[in-house]
Amino acid sequence: MKTNKAKVAVIGLGNIGKVVASNLVKGNREVIVASQKLEDAKANATNLGSLAMATDVKTAIKEADIVVMSVWFSTIQELFKQYATELQDKIVIDPSNPIAPDGKGGFKKIIGADESAGQILKGLLPKGAILVKALGSLGAASLANEAFQNPIKVLFYASDDTSVNNTVEELIKDNGYEPVNIGGIDQSIRMEVFGELHEFGALGKAITKSELKQTV
Ligand SMILES: NC(=O)c1ccc[n+]([C@@H]2O[C@H](COP(=O)([O-])OP(=O)(O)OC[C@H]3O[C@@H](n4cnc5c(N)ncnc54)[C@H](OP(=O)(O)O)[C@@H]3O)[C@@H](O)[C@H]2O)c1
């Protein structure tokens, strides 16, 4: 199928990556999937059907316009170094939450209380790449279950480069959500875990735009 839409690659096929890839296919969007192991990507693409294509991480980044980094915060930093050349001119989507198990069954933040993964990653971004904080403000279960609802639920995004807004909004719509821009990367902390716009922060659940107006 030929499309004029930006080409999306989902890198990392765990909880979030699988849901993003599956939402995109439900939204009738082609998706390239890649992960640490090529056989995982191939199995995932087979499950998703003809709109999905599996490849290795390097090829996926090269082929895509939008690269969804659905891997852990520390892995994103490694991939920035490893694929600095391939990531030039790409829209890089960062869904990461900078957390680790706290040993008591919960999670703790692994960066300063006032720091965000978005801002740290912006400082490490390969030259020419554009960072967008998005697709991480809901837990994976909600991201799957609340997609394509009527009334539609919102997903937030933040970027310092407004030239990509239309492309990012199309990506969020094709994931089954209404996009809401919250400003620049300095706003990321609000939509990361424990933040006012995160499911596991003040927000508590997926909400509609009219609920958002009443809440925030
Ligand atoms: N889980 C959630 O509810 C949730 C919600 C919001 C945001 N997030 C954020 O989303 C990101 C992913 O979380 P997750 O829960 O989906 O993690 P996950 O289930 O552990 O999945 C991570 C995926 O990344 C792959 N991976 C690891 N190293 C890689 C590499 N070097 N190159 C390519 N792929 C690699 C893993 O492959 P292997 O299995 O082979 O190691 C796995 O498929 C994190 O930054 C997290 O903070 C998660």
C-alpha cells in the first residue's frame, strides 16, 4: 500500500512498543518494527499482518521518518550514540519514564526530582534529529485499551520544533488518540511518570479533552 504519511519505525517491542505498533496497524498505518532480536521483530510483524514489516534496528532507523524509541531511558542514550549518523533528520519519539524498581514493589525516579528524561535526552540528541516527548503518558495497558474510544481520549506531546507538529499529531491520531500539545521539551516533566499529565501521576487515567479542561 502506498501512502504519503511519514514512515514510522517502532524500536523495542516490549510493553509499549507492541502496543504502539498494534495501535498503528488498527489505525491503518504502515509500521516498521525492530528490536534487539530480529526474530522478535519478525514474529511481531507476522502477528500484525501486512501493514507491518520487520527489520534490524539500523535499517529501521534509516528507512523511517519517525523513530519511536520504545526502549528504556538508558537504552535510548545507547542508541543515540550507536546510531547517531542514521538518526540525523529523524523525528525521534521519546516515551520514556526515568524510573527503576524501588525494592518495595513500586518505582522510584532515577534522575533528579526536577529533571525530566525529555530534557536530558534533548541534550544528548544526535545532530539534526528532532526530539518529541510522546506516547509515554499512559501505562501500556491503558494505551492499548483506551485507543480508538468514543469519545476519544487525549495523548500529550511536547517538542521544541513546531515544524513537526502536524506529523506528530497524525501519528497520535493513527494511534487512536486526540493529540494535545503541551509546549516545548521543558514541559516534558509534566507528562512523565508522577507528573500532573501522567496516568501514574495526578491524571490517574486516560481522559477526554473536555475532562482535561475541567482537570488542569
Ligand atoms: N510499560 C509501561 O507501561 C510504560 C508506560 C509509559 C512509558 N513507558 C516507557 O516505554 C519504554 C519501554 O518500556 P517497556 O515497558 O515497553 O519496556 P520492555 O517491556 O522492557 O521492552 C523494552 C524493549 O526494548 C528492547 N530492547 C532492549 N535493548 C534494545 C536495543 N539495544 N535495541 C533494540 N531494542 C532493545 C527489548 O528487547 P529484549 O526483550 O530482547 O531485551 C524489549 O523489546 C521505557 O522507556 C518506559 O519508561 C513504559
